[in-house]
Amino acid sequence: MKISTKLTFFRELMRQHEIDAYIIPSNDPHQSEYVADFWKSLEWISGFDGSAGTVVITKEHAGLWTDSRYFIQAKQQLSGSEIELHKVYDRSSPSFSRWLQENLESGDTVGIDGWVFSKSQEESLRKQFSSVEINLITHIDLIDQAWEDRPKMPNKLIFVHSIEYAGESVQDKIQKIRAYLKNEKAEYLLVTALDEISWVLNIRSSDVECNPVTITYLLIGLNDILLFVNKEKTLDIKDHLTQNNITLLLYEDIKNELEKLKEPFRIILSKNQCNITLFDALPTSSIVSKTSYIEELKAIKNDVEVGHIRQAMIQDGVALAKAFFWLDANIDTQEVSEFQFSEKIRACRSENELYRDESFGAIVGYKGNGAIVHYSADSTDSAIIKKEGILLCDSGGQYLNGTTDITRTIALGPPDDDQKKANTLVLKGHINLDMAIYPENTTGGQLDVLARMPLWQHGLNFLHGTGHGVGFFLNVHEGPQGIAPSCNGRAKTYLKDGMITSNEPGFYLEGQYGIRIENLILTKKSNKDGFLEHETLTLYPIDKSLIDTNYLDERHISWLNKYHEKVWALLSPHLNDDAIIKWLKPQCSPL
């Protein structure tokens, strides 16, 4: 069905329900960034498949609001449709809620599906709409009525993530949570975020592509633990559930069970994570809304997890060495497409017995495609990589012993001076952030400027965040921390000992090339009392042919040489091919 046909049908449904505007988000009932096919409503209605966006449909207008990561992609994917791109970070353009206030009339009605909007989003919308007397209704799911060939709900089997890797038992985690409940004088904790449920129960699955989570809800009480899930998915974990005193209930029964809770009781949840429908199923007087305690626990990796992620980085570096060696060996003799190379990276990672999946769809962008921050090549539309220009490769793996995420930018032919300058300034910012030593209670927003300053000094910038939290065999993007301009919510979180965060400044010249250098870094205690520092976890060489040392000082050159020395020392013993070893060694030589 064409997008124009979908919009016509959708507007007829709006007319029948007396709705003047309808809002469609990109998330699911669990406020996930990446969602199962069943909830890809925004992609279905618009053709845009980025992980963050909002579509608004009125009688006369259809618009997509998305952030700077997706400006180029959205422009391409919306081309030929009536859906207009609204740039979220363009200060001359209003947000979708402001746009609705300015374009609807007093007394008009906006509809949303209460299952896929959080309670905090509803409260924000109501506050904004009340000033112009716009009505908001939250119980209308027009997507389900309009999407006739909607995919089925995912139903993949759940498996146990061994304590050998997790480093902490379910009982120990539950004990911490119950102590927290008692301290807050509450009886229940409602957990709706999928990665938090997987972390607490030491379970994993593959309901969401690249994210080893399962579609469930979890209610932790002082005396019981209720897991709401399709029971067919639990066939392989029955003993695990029994040993941990977990009771199974049907996924679709969560609302009814919350309504059955007997008052008086206090239940802790996060308005930012809990959808409207579940929030409204509870007595308002019983609800205690707080930031997620589990998210805070999960972000601090224990010693066992840290030990495993160091090993996972060796595995990952070996796989990348094999893949990039293959590219270098074949680029002259055969046509290698972006898609083919992304598949080669996947294949090299899959040679490791602990590998389970990619941690996200690989971004392999050649020349101008590299300037599309979240570019995705496919088998039918993929540029051929030649021995000229710049290639950006952002990829990652999901291993039983950790999650990886790495970006490397390589020159396939002699780079020009401007390309070397831009790459070196990105590298300088990357090293600045890595070398930072800072006091406890420092936020990612405070550190962000370290990565941007070298670019700013030359009138250059990048619009995406500098870093995001990374899970342990869980979501590649996780909170609560982030490194970004201080206006960003996650960038207001204090960085703490044990957090793993990406370090990925970049620079993009639309239509020509993209540059990004990304390593994962571990925050840990410094030898200076009360201070923190970083340990670089990722292991793979940075392209020296793209570096102009005139823009670096001795500290940066020393950092790079030491980094490459470490890469060589840790990767070379695991490479069994003399040709790859010979190829890799000069890449790790001193600058």
C-alpha cells in the first residue's frame, strides 16, 4: 500500500473517531528505542525506519519530527511522499507539540495510543495543550485498525544468561531491590523496560533484532515476583524460574493484574518508562514515581562483567582485523559493496563461539553515505567500495561475554588536506575525552566540550551526542549516563566507577564523506583521591594515513602510540594467519 493510500485511509479513521490530529511515536509499550516489527508503526505509515521519530497526521498535513542523526536519511526516505520533514534541533522549526498548538484550533482533539506513550509524555502534552484548549484522548489505537497486514508479536524462546558471565545471581539482585523497596516504604516495583527485566532475571532472548531482550513485564513485590510473558517462551528456563520463585502470568494480563492489587499499597515506577495505560490502571494515591533504580544498578558493571568485556574486545578486534584484511585484499580484484562488507564483518564475528548477533545493524558508509549518521546499506541498494575516498564503518557484536560498538574511518586512497585536518581534529577530541581526569560527581555534559573543542576552534562541529551508555550483552544504547551537550537529559547524570560509555566524536560533509572515531571507555577510579578517569576497552587500530600531526601535540601522539602498542600486544597472539599479522603490524607502529 502506498503511503498516500495509507494516509487517506488513516484520515478516514480519524474522521470517524472525531480526531483532528493523531500522533505516532517510534517506540513500543516499553519505551524501547529499538522495537520489534509488530510496533514499527512509524515506519509503516511513513517509510522512515530510523530509531527515533514522531509522525503527526492532521486533516491537511503529515509531518515527521526527528533529530540530527537522521536528517539526511529522513529526507531521502520521505522523498516523493506528502510527509514533511521537521528538524527537531533546528531552532527555527517548532517541536511537534508546539506545531500542534500553533496549527490546531481551540476545541480540536488530538489522539494517541496510551500503550505506546509514557505517562510523563502525556502530562507534558496535556500541560502544553491546555493553554490553547486542545483536547487529548489516550485510548485510541488507530494503527491497529489501519494496519491490516501487521506482523505478529515476537515469540522467541528465552534462555538463561549464566552467572559465569553475569557475575551476580538473581537472588542477590532481588535482595538489593527489596531492600530498596523497604527503604522507600513501598510494597512493589513495576519494571517495564525490557533490558532491565532481562538484567534482573539473568535472562536473554531475541524478540527485538540486535537487542537480546524478551517482551515481558515484571512486578517485584516484597513477597513475590510476577513475570508477565507468553508462557511458550519460557520452556527452556522453567528450572531457573522455579529456583528464583518467579510466578508466570500472561503478558496481556498485566493491566488486569495491576487493577487487582489490594489497597493500601505503594508501588514504585518510572513515569518516563511506564506507559499511560498501565499507569492509569493503578490508584494515583498508591504510585511513587521515581527514576529507575534498576537502571542505576545495571549501569555499574561488576568486576566479573568488566573482566569479560575486556576479553570480548579482544575477540571483536580479531574479527575486525580479519574483515578489514579481507577488504584490503579483495578491493582491487572484485566489486565489494557496502552491504557485502557489512556481511563479512558479521561473518568474521560469528566465528567466535560466544557470538550471538550484531549489537545494531552495521553502518558501512562509503564516501557521501558516510555523512548519513545512521546509514544502512542493503543488498539491493549499496555503493561499491573502491580504492579511493573515505569509508566509515560503525558496527558491534552481541557476545555472551559483552556488547561491543566501534567506529573506524579509513582512507582507501590518498586523503586530501581538508580530510586529514577534519579527521585529526575528531581524533584529538576523542583523545581529549579519553585522557580526562575529573572529580566524582561530574556529568557527561561537563565532559562533552573536551571532544568538541578541537573542532570548534576551526569552525567545525557535529550534531549528535558524543557518547552513550552500553549494556553487558544487552542494549547497545542504555542509560542513565550519556556524553552530550548539557541540555540533554542523560548528559546530566554523574559518571560513576564501572560505567561503560562510548566515545565517538565525528564530522560530516553532506554528499562527500563522514568521519567518526569510536571506542568504548570504562569509567574507573583514578589514583588521585576523589577523581575518576577512563580505560579504553576497544581494540583496533586508528588509520594513521588520515592524521596530520600538525594538529596534535605530544600528549596526543603519545596516547595514540601507546594505544596502538596495546592493540598489537593483545590482538596479535590471537591471529593465526601470518598474512593478517604482517598486514596489521605496520598499522600499530608508532606515529
